[in-house]
Amino acid sequence: MKAPFVLALDIGTSSTRSAIYDDKGRRRLETTAQFSYPLLTAPDGQAELDPAAIEDAVERAFQKTLAAWRKTKSPAPIAAIGISCFWHSLLGLDAQGRPLTPIYTWADSRCRHDAELLRKNPGETAIHARTGCMARASFWPAKLLWLHRTQPRLFKSVVRWVSPAEWIQERWCGRSTASLSMASGTGLLDGRALRWHRPLLRRCGLAENRLNPISDAPIKISGAHSKRFSELAEVPWYPAVGDGAASNLGSGAISPGIAAINVGTSAALRVVVAGKPAAHQSLAPFGLFAYRVDGHRRLLGGAVSNAGNLRAWALRELNLPDNPATLEKLLRARTEPVEGLTLLPFWMAERAPTWPEELPSAVIGMTQATTALDLLQSLQEATYHRLAQIAEAVEQAALRKLAFIVSGGIQHSPDALQRLANVLGRPVYASDEPEASLRGAACFVLEQLGLHPAAPQTGKAIRPKPSSARAYAQARERQVRLEASLRNAL
């Protein structure tokens, strides 16, 4: 029997990518496709995507990938399709499976008031203990309550609430299910029983039949798409895994003691934990998440909203050099924090570890001598301080020190990697895999086929400089004190 090839798809908040992978998890580079779409935002907290734009991007990506695959010397049959999809986003469908709403992404914060009420009844501690998710604007419960309150007719007319990946699967396969991974990111999954949490559904005004059934079993492509894409006829389409879980799989951060750090537009730190938590053990420390990779693996960690978006803002607004090499050289000479400058990087509503959704951003210590480069450096470091806090909490929960594999846009900057190591006070290893989530989608289905692709290579350890690490530890204490002071003042 020939080794299988799989088709991987990564549905992201800014673009969709696809490619063919072999049984070792190696990407056929010539089959890579990517199509972008805009995130629709407004000052009131709106952060939506157009379902039609994502559907079009998926179809175009598959067309381009398969066209390239046909041109290879001996295109082998495709054995399965694996999907990575951005977690937490919500889409309402009618009885025919047509969208009645836009896709509300995790970043849509118009439901902040409803999240606040949810934290009071039934209480955030109880919700987190059962679901592994906080009672915050990022998750489905707050969004559902907001829609029920502000658009009751729309809420009532929606027959099913799904993730974008479930809707796309339904369009291609005729029906869909919610994977354990995607269900765990909604905030509505009972993290111990691994089924929809019925008391929370009732709190949100939902019957269980208004959500998809939970299953990791594949569904075969059928109907019009199987005719248009003959290579995919009857090919099993596995329900999507969350992009964070896929990133760990794709970067090789799946063994005990190895955590993945991804720094792109946002950032996250995650570690895979096997088995069920003990009855007396919490799903995750309060403030962190406990999602699922699948039925036997959990994903423990935390995400921060403000990372690469801060750099993009600084480059756009602060008249900095637009040459990346120039900026890299300028920042490389700065090995310690800017003296006297402390930032709370809450340009967007922040998440882990303290979830300060109500707090504004803050810059303390600016003087006439403060430069645009000072601000860029301090914004970058402020994000890394949040990741360092998450790392400390994850290590306490895992009862072990972790090694950190780093992926995302940060991979392209030796200075940023060294700065992250300095702030963490720990070595980091840059992943050689440029498409961790896309590869993770392939790795997940290869596992289902009984294969175990090897982890990608990493570079040499990037070790912290001791004097810099000490200075950044003190800077982090100042950031923590500033956040506490601002919280008390408000």
C-alpha cells in the first residue's frame, strides 16, 4: 500500500491556506495556496467576518492546491482532509444551513456587558471550573446572551449555532459535527463529561439541538463538490481542530515538558497534557484555558490579544523606519528595558492571565526624551511579560519546567527571539516550521490514519542574557503593580 497524502486547510481570521502533505508531515511546497479577506471592525467592538468571503477563499485555495497537485509527475490519491480553524467564532444558520449572521470572532467585544452579568450568575469560577473557559467576551455564552438581548428576532430565527469550520464542512459534505477540539473553545463544553454543558445552555436560552452533535469522526465529501473536485470524491473530511491545538501539533510541541509559544497578530502559550484531570484537580488554573486536542489530550495555556498588532500600530503611527533590517539592527543594540517606561499593552481587550477587559491601555513614564523606538521596544516587551506570567502559571500547573518552541511571525526576527528569551529568563527554540497550524491540520489526520509524523527541526537554544533577564524580571514586577493600581483606581 502506498503511503498516503493528505490535504490540509487552515481557516484563519485574516486568510485561508491549503497544501498537500505526505505521510511524514512534509509539505509539497508547490501546492501551497493562500487567499485573504478583511476583518470588519468598528469602534464599538465589532470584529466580524463575512461567511461568503471565507467560503470563497476555501474554494479558491482548494482549486489552486489541486491544480498544482495534478501537475506533479505522479499525483497520488488524497487519503483524507484535515482542517485547522480559528477558535471561538460563532455563526448562526437557518434551517437550510444558510448563514443568518456574520461570523462573530473572538475579538468582537460588543458583549462585554453580558459577559459581566454572566460572571455574576452563575459565576465565573463555577463556569471556568466546568468548561475550562473564562466568562468573557471571547466565548460563545456572552455572545449568545448579547444577541438574545439586542436582536431577539434574529436569535430566535437561528436554527443552529456553529463554528465557521462546521459550516464549511456542511457545505462540502452535506452535514457536519463539532469536534471536541472546536467544542472546547466555545465555552459551552463540559470539560469533564465531554458533552455540551446543559445548565449553561439553558442560561443562554438554547436547546442542545441548536448546536451540532460532538464527534471527531470524519464525513465524506459528497454532492456538487465531489463532482467539481473529482480527486476529493468520497474522501473523508475530518472535523476541524482549533488553530491553537493545530499549532502545537504542527510545531512538534506535543511531548510532556514542551510548550509552544506562537507570536503573530496575537500570541499564546500552550502545552499538551495527556489524560483526564483528577477529580480534585481543576481543568486549568483560573485565568488560563483548558481546551481539547481530542478525546485523550488537553491543551493548557493562555492567549494574549495584543502582540503583532501592536507592532503594526507602532510602524503605522510612530513614523518608524519601514525597513525591517534597519529596525532589527536598531533594536538589537537594546538589551535591557527602557528606563522609567512601563506599559499596559491593552490596545484590544486583553485576555490571559488576568483578563483585564475593563482596563484601558496605559503608558507611564514618558518624557520629552522618549522616542518612537522606545515605544516600539516597550510594546514588544510588554507582550512578552504577559507570556512570561502565563508560562509561570502553566509550569506550576504542570509541576515541571518547560522548554519553549516558538513559531509565528517572530521567527523572522533574531532580535525578537533573543528579547523573548531575556524576558522569559529561559531558553527558547525557534521552530523551523513556517506554517505550524496548517501542518498541524495535516498531522492530526495523519494520526487518525495510524501515522506519527516526526516533529520539525528547531534551531539551537537561544539563551537569555543573565543581566538582561534580571532587569526584565524587575520590569515585569512594575507592569504587574501598574495593572493592580489601575484596577484599584477604577
